[in-house]
Amino acid sequence: MTGARPWAAATRRAKERGGSEAVAGGMSAARAAGWAGVTLLLAASVLSAALLAPDAAPGRGAAAPQADLDKTRHVELKMDQALLLIHNELHETNLTIYWRSERCYCCLFQILVNVTWSGKARRPGFAAIPVCTQHRSILQVNATLEDKEVCRFEYKFGEFGNYSLVVKHTHNGSDEVTCDLVVNKNPVDSDLPVSVMFLVGLALVVAVSFLRLLLSLEDFSNWISKAINSQETDHLINSELGSPSRIDPLTGVSQSATRSLSASGHRLRCLDTFRGIALVIMVFVNYGGGKYWYFKHSSWNVSWDKLRIPGVLQRLGVTYFVVAVLELLFAKPMPENCALERSCPSLRDITSSWPQWLLILILESLWLGLTFLLPVPGCPTGYLGPGGIGDLGKYTNCTGGAAGYIDRFLLGSEHLYQHPSSAVLYHTDMAYDPEGILGTINSIVMAFFGVQAGKILLYYKGETKDIFIRFTAWFLILGLISVILTKFSENEGFIPVNKNLWSLSYVTTLSTFAFFILLVLYLVVDVKGLWTGVPFFYPGMNSILVYVGHEVFENYFPFHWKLEDNQSHKEHLIQNTVATALWVLIAYVLYKKKIFWKI
């Protein structure tokens, strides 16, 4: 590998002096940076908790007009809800209020509430109803008897806000009707905790960067090395890409002692960092993600008589099994000129795997054929929609199209996921599993893209320019495919990006970001040494243990405790962030003690 690495400066000084004192100082400084990084991470969590300390719960429904106060007391708002008070001042006219979310593509309006005329000239009809605050709402007011639209408007309600919708004639004796929306009580800023957490994290990055700058100064580094008397700890992790503390098979020299001497023996920290970033995000989401809708994660069924057959781990197992079998059957040894001369012919990483690519293309053709050509009873061929109230309610029982039909036919509806995310927004009644059979084909394709990334790193190990060119080419090609398939839109493309279906565009889009992020990490972490990957590097080195541990101890203190206000995003965010930070600390301690779980 070319370019400087985090230990390069200390190693160069050691060579110039002909001794090992500076190397020890550099390693001590690196350990100090590790301890400091993890300490700052926990400090950031504590600081966030202090800044976001729970205050008095906001009044929920208490801002209603005094005359209607008794009618609103029974309305208890939950997270992502606001209170809407509807006043019908139209004489002898009953109203029906319809609602739909602007995120619900081509959906039917749903009845929100009926507001009858009070029967008294000066007493308006009244209703109090909670409304969703996650997305913009489209409200339509109809005269119930004639089913005639009176008014329609779009509005983004705020969490725990109190609003009044007044429907009245513009002037006495006039037939013209107006709908006025009044804010009785301002909503809370539910996204403020996320913003504060982001700023705290940004401050942490700045603090760590400043500490690294200090450690790069020779005088400060020497002072740290004298104050800290410990030995370097790098660890026994077998890998095709190298191991930080194994004997190099070519030279017989410990790689941990010669980290900067040979790029071929250096374990790529960017891979562990990339894995750690994904793992930390996953742990945070699994713990609830502050109960924000954009962080939500699906739950699992546990009933034996309705045991869910597909699942995340099941899909991972099938995916890796297929990809591993392909590599075991068809993988060829690395050419000698690649292993010894560090020079590989162009596209060698692809041409050497042509049998695997052929089978992958066959699998993808199978997915396309089944998805767009398989007849599904009662549904249009090639349907990719959610069913329910989507598509104006034309295909209520067509959730998932061919993917849902195949799962229900082969596995049975009772053995599929009963509460898919489409049920919330599109009011679907059909069982649908986002980890179903058809989508597993595309997960295999995505995993093979990961294999391709690994081959690039192996075939062109140490050749930064070649790796940069190939990673860039892959994320540009895959990105272009995504643009073509989606027409750069959310719903209007040939194949929209859809996680529930694991659509082809979803795979190409995620792979685009994966190649891009891995390229950036490779340059920043391994080539330039601008970042060591801390703190994500530590959970990345012990990903299986962190994953299993966070699931097993999810409901135990200190990862979970009773909240004062269970309907507060703020309190959930604090709890989930602290729990995630604790697993990073645990991973760091295990790293220092050379404890690793492997399969």
C-alpha cells in the first residue's frame, strides 16, 4: 500500500535514529489516542444526556378552547401525533374530514372523522382527533350529504402541537366557504435531540482531530510515551487481507512489528472501520433509534404455530452460502504476477471470475423474469406496488406482486411477516415478508458485489491508483444503472428503489454507496492515515460478539432502563445512544484484551 499510515511518522523517526525509542513512543501515543477516543465517546453520550435531560412532559391537548376542554381530555397524544380540533360553523351541514399522507403514493383518502352540525345556530359542531406528524398531511373537507368537496389543503403538523380547523362561510349569507387552520399551541421540536446529538458528535470529531494533531508533534509524543508505559497491542485476526499480529508467510517476520515495512502484510483497517460503522448504526436502530420514524426497524414474530420462516439471519445464511459455494467451485488462484510483482492485467479481477459472473447474471435474469412475467391471480403482471389503499385502491390484495405471491404460495401466509411496514402507511391486510424468497436472489447479487470489492483489494494490494480507479468505476457504473432504473425519482421509475422488494435498483443504489464509502475510508484510513477508524474500528473487529451481545442484553441495565416519559423522543434517543456507546466501549476493552469471536 502506498502513502503514509498512522504509524508512518514514528517509524521514519525510528529509522533515522537507528533505534526503537520513537517507535515505542508512537505506539504509546496511538494507545493514548485510542483511550482518549473511547473516553470522549462516552463523555459525548453523557454530555448529550445532560443537554437533553428530560423536562416536564409537554401538555397534550390542554390548549383546546375552554368551551370544548372537556371533550379533549380523553385525547391522549402519542409520539408523532398532534391534536386537531375541528369546528363546523356551517348551518345545517354535516362534514366528513378525509386524510392521507403525502408519502402515500397514489393512495385513497381515508375518513379521519365526521363532524355533525350541533343543531344550534351559535354553537358550532366540534370534534377532536389526533393526526400524524411524521409527514405532510393532505386534508379534504366534504359536505357529508352531497359528498361534495368543500376545501382541501396540505399541512405539516408538529409533534404535540394543538391546532384548530375552522370551517365557516366567508360572510354572513354567503355560500362561499373557507377553511382556516389556527395554531393554538406551538409544537415541540422533536428533531432537536437529533440535532444536538449530531453537534455533540461533530465536537467529538473536532476534539479527536485536535488530539491527533498534538500526538503528531514530536515533543508532545515523546512526553506521552514517557508518561505511559505499556506495550503495543495488535491482535490475532486471520484474514486473506492480512493480520496485524501474525507471522508474515513470505518473510517470517511479525507483521505487528513491521507494519510500515510492507503493505502486503498490513490488515486493511478500512474494512474493519466500514464494518464497524454499519454495525454501530445497526445496533442503534435495533435499540429503537430514538423512536424516530426514519430510524425504525421491523420486529420479529415468535409464535411457534405461526413461526416466521424467512428472516434477516436466514437470508444472510442463504446469501453467504451461495456466494461461498460459487467461490469454492470456480475461484482461481491469484496470478503470480499479481501476488509477487504487484501488477495485474486490467480487468483481471473480473475476467478471472467469469463463471461466477455468468451464474449471477442468470440469477438476476431469473429475478427479472419472475418479477415482471409471472402471472399473479387478481393482480396486474409486473406489479411492484404495496397494495392496500395504494394505486387508488385498485389492487388491495396485491402486496409485493410476484414476490409476495411466491412466498404465500410456497411458505403459506401464516409463516410470513404479519406486520410489514406497508401496513402502517398503505393499510395493507396481506402478510408480506421483506426477507422473502425472490428478494434473496438480489441479496446474493449484492453480496457478490462485496466479493468483487474484496478481489480488487487482493489483486491490486498496495496499488492505490489501481484500487482507486476500480472502486470509482464501480460506483459510477452502478450509480448510472440506478439512475436509469429509477429515472431519478422515488416512484416513477422502471424499477423504484424498494427495500421491501429488494429491487434491483435498491441493490445497485446501496452498492454504489458501499463502493464510494469504502473508497473514501481506504484513502483516509489506510493510505493517508488521516483517521485510524476509531471508534468504529473496535466493534468492526468484534462484530459477531457485539451483534449477539446487543440482542441478548437489550432489555437489561445499563442498556435499558425505565423512562420517565415513554412518549418522548428525547428520552428514547438518550437511552439508545448511551446503549450503543457502551457496546463500542465493550468492543474496545475486548480489543485491548485480545478477545475476538470468529466463525
